[in-house]
Amino acid sequence: MVYAYDQQGLLVYSGKGAGKNTIILDCEGSGGENGTTSPFTGSIKVKNQVIRPGTDSKTLAAIDGLGLSNPGIEGGIWTGRYLNMNLAFAYLNTSKRLSLIEIDFK
């Protein structure tokens, strides 16, 4: 089940039973079947560090405590973990601006 909050750039994926639940912050408003029509313009805070759609990949990589894996390129998809959540930060078009932020809950 997917719940889309288009004006906020927010998608909520709800898994069946013990499946995972995921929040996607669509920073580009990519549209389509699994996107939003408006971009996410807010921010999230991790370990007192604010992450916004305009956070570049070098700044993101410098945040301690996320254990981000390096995709081997300046942009790409960075994955990590914070508390009991898996995180993914996608730079699909440029390393200067986030495309998506994914937060997985178990």
C-alpha cells in the first residue's frame, strides 16, 4: 500500500504484516506512479545535523554516526543506519542536490 502526500513531497509505503514500512521524501517531485507532483522542501535532523534537499553529497558524507557507505562516486546512492532505521540518500541527477531520502522502519 502506498500513500502519497503530493503537496508535501512525501510517500509512505506500508508493508503487510511484519513487512517493512518506508517513508520516501521526494526532493524533486518526480511524478509518475510512485512519485509526488511537488518536491519535499523541508528538512530532517540526524544527530543534530540538518539535512535538506540542497545538502550536497560531500556534506552528507561528513555527518558522523550514519555509517554511510561510499558508492565510489561523488553522487550516487549513499546508504547507512541511524538508531533502528535504514537510510538511503539518492543523488540521481547531481551530487549537489538530493533526489530522494528513504527511511525504512522495521
